Amino acid sequence: MIKLKNQKGITLVVLSLAIVIMLIISSILIYQSTRGLHHNELRNMYNDVAVLRDKIAVYYAKHGTLPIVEYTYPNTESLQGINENDNNNYYIIDLKLLEGLTLNYGRGYDLIETEQKYSADIYVVNEQSHNVYYMLGIKYDNEIYYTTPEEYTKVEVYSYDKPYIPEGFSYKEGMVATGFVIEQNGTGNQFVWIPVPDYEAFVANDDYRLDNYSDTAYGYVKSEQHYNNMLASVKKYGGFYIGRYEAGGTTQRQGTSLLTVAPQIEENQYPYNYVTREQAQTIAEKLVISGRTSSLMYGIQWDAILRFIATNSTATSITVAQGGSAAWGNYATTAFSISDMSKKKYTTDGKNWITVANSKPTDSNWLLTTGASTRNRILNIYDLAGNVAEYTLEKYANTTNSVYRGGSCADNGASMPASARENRDMTNVVYNIGFRVTIW
């Protein structure tokens, strides 16, 4: 009889174990594939929200209203509690009002526009916070996301009476009503907060407007987008900062030498003069401030400063506009004491800086170093009236002339108050015109 060898085969237990392992591997692959798909969907939604947020900010700055349809979205319970700055009104964004828009989602807008039917595949904006949300949401890791991560955090609310402090700056002194001063760490540059409690009045700017002047962007220097960005920042934060002092430097300027370094915004500097407006704007932009723009001011910013002064000091709108600023300005017609002998004066031959006397007499065209006298300080702002007249980004009529504000040490304080607007050929440079920097 022939004996056969034992036949070894796959047992039922081994087979079952192999099937289980294959199922686990398949599940992992399916999960990873699905997770990757949801990650891409989430990223697409984030991109949409970021684009819409920027477009809405520009539209709001330009028009003063949100780009929305006439009615609120009816079912927003899923958005409650996401951001403490939201109110209860979420409006459907009118995509037709936003130019150059490309989105990944939001096709429900067409259905609402054509058939007045609601769809969750739509973007809404909160009336108060201007946060943007996608009503359908994107599911990712068992959570549903309706907006970008930063809008889930508790965002600090700033306003005209609660100034933000830019990164790299520290509080120096003063209160909002008396001149809130911050200082840039490591440089000594100081800025004063200009509150804008009424944004509509700021944009309308009726207080100190004169004929032949426009507050639209001066295209030769900067773009309309630059102007709109300034408006959006003022709307968001409730104000802007200006240099506590006129822009200056540690080196004496004795003519039209090339400007290559950022200005110093601190006491006892030689004012940056002998510049064109284009040069002044280029130098103003050299300040390194994280996340902020440094620039010359627009006309409505200058007028907001005058409104701030008239509201919070002994000066009134009438005196600011009609020569009263001679009481706190360095003009040819003013006299005042200077107790600190480290301050310098500038002779009008354009070449020599010398030690100042202990008092400035009338009928003297003395240009002084920045912050030379506390007498010429109002609400912690030095030399807004007189000393150097200051270039702005205003446009004069239909010419390319450069506009400057505030009068100078060579002017009569009665006829050239802080509100004064003058213009000159854009290529002319003189010793008594300089500039002041704003950041927003």
C-alpha cells in the first residue's frame, strides 16, 4: 500500500485573517483618498473666503455699503457662536457687484438671482463683522467648516477710541483725546493716533475743503487702489497714525542731494527738505513697519487731523481755518522761547545750521529742527502749523502741481494757517517744504 504525504493547505483562520488585513488596508486607502479630497475642498473654500473678504473690503471702503442682495439668509443657526463679533444678520453677497471674481463654490447665487430660491451653496457676509461664510460648509475630519480658521478665533475689535498698536511698536504716552503716542521699538520713531469717529464725515470731508482740490488719488504718485486701501484701513480700525514730528534725518540737508535712507520721526532731527513730492513719497515708504503702509497723507487725512484738533483742544474749527494756528506754529510772524540750546535753526541761505538763540523773534524765517519748542505742539503733534510746509497726495485741479499744507517758517501765520492748501510745480524744491509720514 502506498502512503501519501500530508497535504498542507491554508486554514480557515489564516484565510480569515488575510481578508481582515486586506479590508483594513482598503479602508485606510479609501479614508486617505476621501480625506485628501475633503482637504482640497477645504482649501478651495478658504481661497474663496479670502478673495471675497478682500473684494468686500475694497467695495465697502469705496461705497460705504456692503455688496449684498436686499434680504438676509434665512437659516444661519450653523454660524452662531463662530465669531463673537458677528451680529445676527448674514446677507447674501451680490457677486455681480464684485469685479474680477473667480470662485470655486457659490453657484447657488444664480438660483437665488433667477428663481428666488435659497441654496446652501452660497456665500454670506455678516453685517457687523464683515466675516464671510460658506453656508454649505466643508466636512473635514468629522467637523464642518464654514469659513477660514482666523475667523473662528475671537478677533479683537478696534475703534477710534481704542487704537490698535502695530507690531514692533509700544505705547509711549497720552490718551486718545490728548494725543495717543506710540514708539517704534529700536528706532525711536513716534506716531500719534488720529481718531475717525465718523467714517462718513471723514469721506465727505466738508470741513476744510477748498475749490480746485480733489481727494481722489494722485495717479502720478500712487494708484486709486492705494487710496482705497487707506480708506479700508481707516474704516476697519477707526483712524490712522501720523508722525509726531516732521520727517527728518541726522544729516544736514544743504541742497538737492539724493535721499536714500528712511526718515527719522523723532525730536531734534534736521527736516527732510529740498525734495519733490515724488521723492518725499519714495522716502516715506522706506519705513519698515510689519503689515502696515507708510506714506504721505491724503487730503482727507490732513483735514481729519484738523477736525481732531478743533474737537479736542482750545482751538476751534474757525481758528484752525482762519489763522488761529499761528498760536502753535513756527511762522515768520511768530515769536517764542526755546529753552533747550541743543536745538538748531536753519539760515535761509540754504547752507548753514547753527545753534539757536533762546528765543525766536518775529520777522525771522527760521527753520528749526523737529520738535524744537513745546509751544509748537498741539495734542502731542509737533509743527503741524509752520516750520516746513508738508506735501500731501492731493490733486490740484487738472494740473500735475504738487499740493502742500500747513504753511511754513517763511509764511505769515495769519494767512497760512494749518488748514492752508497751496501748490507748486512738481519739480521745484525749496528749503521750507518737507513732509510728514502717515501709517495705516
